[in-house]
Amino acid sequence: MEPWKREMLALAARITELRGEQGKLPFTQAAKIDRPTLIRVEQGKVPISQSMAEAIDAYCETGGEIERRRRRVEALRAGWPVPPVEEVDPMSPTSRRTLIGGGLFATAATAAAISDRIADAAVAPRTLREIEWDVQQIAAAYPTSPAAALAPRVEEGWIDAERLLDGRVRGRTRTVLDLRAGQYALYLALTANDLGHHAAADTYLDLAGQHADEAGDRLLADCVAILDSSFAFFRNQPSRAQHAAAERRADAHPYARPMLAVCESRAAARTGDAPAARRALEDVWAHLWTGGTLPGTVPVGEDLARAQTAAILSTLADPAAEEHARRAIDVYTQTEQAGMLGGSYNALARTYLRRPEPDPEGAAAAAQSALAAVGDQRTSWVVDVSAQMWRQMDAQWPALEPVRELGQLVGAAERRALPPADV
């Protein structure tokens, strides 16, 4: 997301915060501003005008804060020098009227403001712990959760983290927030790609990379490289995918190294470089991750390594791929990881097509099982691969009933989950 848009969202949130429990109609009547325009401003759809900013400042007694924030948005959008926000002093007369409005312990809010000032941070340690917990929960949920169901939660967390970054934070607090915002952005890239929103996935991935640089976090940077390679691979750019993974693999975080090796191996197999594919595949098995799931891409333990081995060896037309695929299917049938089950069925389908005497009926049946595994979920790297294999089969064996049935399922899956056009 462009900096000016983030600033505009932060401004929108600040206006909503100032309005508090007051409804939009009484607020706009009291402030003498247009209600429909305020609704669009609070939704972050349009920039606020100078006249509206000044009217809100006058009504809320914010000392020109909203107008200063408006000028920051304008400056960021135009590429001009960005003026400071100049936060409102929590001990000013206006703030005291808000914080000490009467009632037992009403001054606790003032104490909290002073505490934040002493700590020289706008983010309380408790908030950072809550964000960390949320990211960890998302990491645990991602392998078994439909992308469409998980994405709104991830987006909400990401927006909150970005808003906090737009505040008065620096030092270790800023580093932690950069890391968390980058992790959220990474999961937005994953879910957007799963749902076929490729342009959005690229945007979130770029942002995750920027946050990784700001935080100086090795694992997040490695996971960005994994997705960069994966996106290129599934968009039929195997040489680029191989390079993106290979340049980070040897020095990668132990959690990311086996997946980077997977990315390198499958891309090399696609380009026809069998020796490079097998070397990288050996590296996968030599560096399996045996710990828990960390925020980032999925970990490569023995089960995932077997599923990826099936896919890679099937590309190399290695007969051993079939046994790996069947064992992976047995494992993932017992889990809720629909995407991995679908991917394993696709690997099995490819082994049938790569036999010395191809078995298109067996391949079509396996690809049908892949589509059934993901069901109504738009898991693009499963659905799209099944569709590609169907097109290959339809070109050679269009009269076979299983091939025709697969074509009908592919068409239904693509229509059912067709994403909006990327912009």
C-alpha cells in the first residue's frame, strides 16, 4: 500500500476515534459538515477536504491536528516534504476535559497517557503481545483454514499494525511492529494468491519484503523469497523461480531452508535441469524442520517433503514419484490440509501421464480427486494445476469419458471461484 493511502487510513481512524459513540448524523450536524462525505472519509475512500478538516478541528478542539494530518496525506501523495503530525499533549486543557470528565478513577486514562510518554512509545507492551499472539494463531490456522475465511482476520490485524506504525513509535517497538506488519502482509500475499488475486498478492508480498528490510528479520526475508519463487513457478517462470530460491537457500533460516530447497528443486525440474533438481531435493531431506510452526510459510517436515518429492519426481518422470504421491495422499487424507491433499492428487495424476505408456483415465480420476479435496475453496495452485493437466489430456484424449468429466469439473471450479479482475 502506498504511504499516502496508509496515512489516509490512519486519519480516517483518528476521525472515527474523535467521534466516539456520537452518531454520524448528530456529529455532522454539530460540526456543520456533510454526512455522506464524512462516511466516505471514515471508510478511507476519499481524502478529507481542508474545510472539513478545519471544521472537525474546531468542533473537537484538537488544535489543528486533523488539518495537519490532511496536509501530510497531501504531501505524501504529491511527493512534497511531509510535515509532522505534532501530537496533542495529553495534559493540555482540552485533553484534561476529555480524560477527567468525572467519576471514580477517571484520571486513570491520564495516568496511562503519562505512562506512554515516559516509555516514549505509543504502543503498550500488552498490545505488542496481543499482536504477536494473533500472528501465531494465524500461522497455526493457515494450513487448514479456507483462504476466504482467514483473509479478513489477517487484513484487520495488518491494518491495525500499520496504523500503529504511523504513530509515535521508534527503536525496538518500531522494529517489532515492522516485523508483525510484515508477517501479516505475508499471509495476505498467501491468501490472495490462494484465491487467484495475483496482482494483490504481489503488492502484499512487496510490502512484506519492505517490512522485512526495516525489521532486519532473516526469517521473514527468507519467507518473502519463498513466495517470490513460488509465484514465479506457478506463473510459468521456472528460471526466475529457481534463481530466487537458490540465492538465499544456503544461508537461510533453518525454518525456511527446506522450503527454499523445494522451490529450487521443482523449478529446476521444470526447466529440465535434473541434476540441479535432485541436488536441491537432497537438501530438502537433509534439512527437515522438526520444530513447531513459525509465522511465515508452512514448515517442511517429513510429510510435506514427501508430497513435494512426489511432485518434483513426477515432473522428472521418475517412477518413484507414484509411491511418494500415494503415501502423501494417505497422510493428508487424515488431516484437514485440503490444499496439500489436492496437491498430492495432482502429483499422482502427473505420474500417470509421465509413464512410458500414459494412463489418461487414471490421471483424470486423480485430478478429479484433487478438485474434490479443495471443494469450494479457491486454492489456485491446486485448481489451476488440475486445469492445466486437463488441457493436456483434452488435446490428446478428448473422447475419453473421464477426461470430459474432468473438463466439466474444471469449468465449474473456475466459474465458482473466479476472482474479481486484479487492478
